[in-house]
Amino acid sequence: MPRCSSTTTWRSSLVALIALLALAGCSPGGPKFKGSDITGVDYGKGFALTDQHGRLRHLQDFRGKVVVLFFGYTHCPDVCPTTLAAFAQVMRQLGPDAERVQVLFVTLDPQRDTQAALAQYVPAFDPRFLGLYGDEAATRRTAKEFRIFYDKEPGETPGDYTLDHSSQSYVFDTRGRLRLMERESEIVADLPHDIRALLKENG
């Protein structure tokens, strides 16, 4: 049976130590997030939608701010108002840093969520929030770009329907790069920390 000499053992330990140091050197830097770090994904590159003031908006319009993006609709009975209320709470927690944050609410229901409807609904949670809408084609295109699922569930009348939809929120850094995905249930606990980390990262 082969035997391992002390010299061989020492060399093996040295090689293992060098390998560990190399791995440590290759570890990604930057802030540690509480939400899911999705930096580098190949989706969520941008949008072209109209805001509640009638102005065409693109993701690059908000460079210099951390952008929080959420998809929903104004007739949503639970997840959407709960999420927007959580965002409003986060803004209060951030204090002065909130001025460097933009929350965007993208409707998945352009049939009912007109400019006027969004102008009444979205700022009720925080006057700094913006609601975005497009026509049916733009809505489908934007949802696909951000991997958002939505499906209409018919009601008793043609105008009385609900939408099943994805409830995750996306967070972009001040350079317009998609960095994080936040779960609805963890927004108040995690998002203030993650926003501050992004603001610190980009100065």
C-alpha cells in the first residue's frame, strides 16, 4: 500500500491552501443583499410605457436612482395594494435616501387602468410613485421582457374580471442594471437594506 510521506503531506496542504486563496480571490465583491441577487440576467432590459401624467417613459429616464418595478392592476383585491403600501412604508424608513428611489407600478390591465385611473390610484400610496401603462401589445411585450405571468379570470360580467399575475418586484441600481428580485412578503424587512446597499455601491 502506498504511503504518504510528511513532505508529500506538506506539499498537498500547501496546494490546498493556494486553491482556497484563489477561490477567495475570485469571490464576487460588492454588497450583500437580503433579496435575490439576479445581477447579470439576460432579461429586464427596459420598457417604453406612458406614465400617469401622459409622458412616455423609459428605464434610462431614471438613471441616478434606484428603481423598484412592480406589475399589477388597480382592481387587484389583495397583493397589489398590499405591495404598494409596503413600498410606501419602505420610503418612510429610508428617510432622505427615498429621494434617490423611484417606485414604478406597471399595469397589466390597460383595458381598465387608464391614465386617469392610475393618476388616482398610484399616488394615493405615495405621491412620488409613478403608474405606467401601454396598449395590449406593449403590455404583453413588457410582461414578457420581465418574465411576468398574467392571465385573465372571467367574472360574472365582461368588465368584472380578475388577473392572476406574478407578484415579484424588481430592483435596478442607479446605472439602470437589473440587480434584485424581492418577494412580496419580505419587502418591508429586506428592501430598505438592499436599497441602501445599492446607493452605497454606486455612490
